[in-house]
Amino acid sequence: MTESMVGPAAGVGAGAGVRGGPGVAELRALVAAAGAAPSLHNAQPWRFRPTGDGPGVLVFADPARAVPLADPDGRGMLLSVGAALFNLRVAAAQLGLPVEELDLMPGPLGVVGPDEPVAVVRFGPRGVPYELAELAEEIGRRHSSREPFANRDVPEAVIGELVAAAADEDTVLDVLEEAGARRVLALTAEAEARIAGDAARRAETGSWLRTEAAQDGIPERAIGPQDHEARVPVRDFAGHGPAHTQRFEALPQVATIATRGDTAADWLRAGQAMERVWLVATARGLRISVLHQAVELPDTRWRLRDPEGGIGTVQVVLRVGYGPPGAATPRRDVDDLLRDPAGER
Ligand SMILES: Cc1cc2nc3c(=O)[nH]c(=O)nc-3n(C[C@H](O)[C@H](O)[C@H](O)COP(=O)(O)O)c2cc1C
């Protein structure tokens, strides 16, 4: 990697890059933050490249890291990339790099390929750190927590903050009342049972389980127990079934994130919202785990829609509460995330 990859001007230092844009060290910091995002099965299906025509970053999905059976249309992949994009924006805020332009799906409609960016981030003139920077510390603290949570309600004021975080990303977060939570948990349980009953899907999930050091996938230590009472349909990554159970919270607190439309750009939006909500929640001492099973099957996804006529398509289901922080999971090297896919062919 050379300085000239950061932008057209050569000879800039490791700090400020072309026209005040990111230098090499800063680009690496942006990409490291992005790479810490949550992703479906920790596949980390993303790549990054500096824009060639001014300070900025091109964000790519990496179809080589798709999870085809769980995610045939790439929804989960773009949710994951959206989460990475949000982290990149937080890191940019910390560096005082204002996002002047953020283009989602700028290429030909619906194309997600190794050479077609799914987002373009352009930075304006460097200034001082700005608002989103306050979430920077949470990026490394955020983990999926699949453990039982305490029977303790999330205060209304915190719920308000989570709703606002989602709204800032043009999505709608709904923290469900008891009946709504039970309905969504039942749909998730139904989807989980169907997924668990599908040998090919079970094999695909199992292929992301890691028992030794790796840079991706889900280490065994990050997998929690199954719910003894079967109230929380946690994904059965290891195929343990009910062998390893504990008592979970009596009434799980469930939040959904919905988008108005259901396009690839909406999936990126929902991913950014998920990560923004997750980082704000982390700052407030909350834990989160994703319950994605019902989103993965078209009919249960349809039935996740708010029966009272709420907007759009539910893209994300989160279990929210107070409990253990969850284990850190591995990440790919920044060099790997910055490698030019075209150079590999
Ligand atoms: C689109 C998407 C779907 C996910 N689905 C689930 C799920 O159904 N169950 C689960 O426990 N975790 C799920 N996760 C969480 C990932 O497994 C997790 O982010 C990844 O393993 C990295 O771990 P971390 O969140 O602790 O950094 C999902 C994450 C994303 C972005």
C-alpha cells in the first residue's frame, strides 16, 4: 500500500492525506473500525478502497463471503456491510473528517459485485471531531451477548435514545410491548425450527463455527446456552439442541428495525441503524443479541410486519437487556480488507 493509493497527491504524511483527507494510518484506522462491525456468522463480507478522485473511501460487499442458503438475496450481507459503514463514519468523526457525501448503491441498479462499490463515502475539508465521535469507544466494547439477561426493564429514556438513533439513519425502531414481543419470538422460534430441520442449512451454519484460532466465523466461546424454557429462540449454531440450557429472562425485550422500502440501499440503511442503535445501547450498559432467523425466510419476514400498520419491512430483530458483555470474536486483518479484489484475479 502506498500513499498514492489514498488520493492523487503523492508525498503526504501518515497523518493528513490528500487535501486533508485520510493518510495511510488514518485509512487503516477507518477500516479497522469498520471491520469490527457485527456480521452474519461473522463472515465479515466487506472490502474497502480509497477513492481515486479525492478524499474518501469506497465500500464493497464481498460476495466470496456470502452465506448463500441463509442469505440468498444478500440482505444479511448488506446489513453487515451497513454496520461496517456506520463504524467507518464514527471513526471518521473521531478524525474530524466530515462525510460530505454518502452514496448508497451508486452503481447499476442492484449490482453487488467485487468491483462495484455498494457505498461511496466522500470527506469534506478536515475539521475537529464531531458528534458521532462519542460512539467511537463503544466499537470495541460492543459484542453479541447470547447469555441470559436480567429481569430488568430498559428505562423509557434509554428506549427513546435507541428510537432516535434508528431515526437518524432513516429507519424505525420499535421496542415491542409484551404481545408484540411474544409474536416476534414465536415467529423466530418457527423459523429456527425450520432452519434446524434443514440439513443443508445446518451444515452451512456449522461451517462458520470455529474451534481453533481463525480470523472469521463464530468461536465456540461466543455461543451461549439454549433457553431452558424455550422463550428465547437463540440460533442453535452448534447443533447442541437442548443439551446445553439455562433459564433466560422471563419476558425478553425485543426491538425491531424497519425500513420504508426493501431495496439494497434500505438493507445498507438498516445495517447502519442496527450498529448505531447497538453502539448507543452499549454506551448505556445494555447488551444485544441478534435474532435473525425470521428475517431469513420470506414468509416469516412478511409476518414480522407490524399488524397495526407500522411502516415497511422489518430488517432486524434484536434482543435487548442487561447481562454479561458477550465474548470478543476474531476479525480479519486490515491488509486483507484493503486488498484490491481485481488484483487477485
Ligand atoms: C445480519 C446479521 C444476522 C445475524 N444473525 C444472528 C442470529 O440469528 N443469531 C445470533 O446469535 N447472532 C446473529 N448475528 C450476530 C453475529 O453472529 C455476530 O455479529 C458475529 O458473530 C460477530 O460477533 P460480535 O457481534 O460479537 O462482534 C447476526 C449479525 C448480523 C449482522
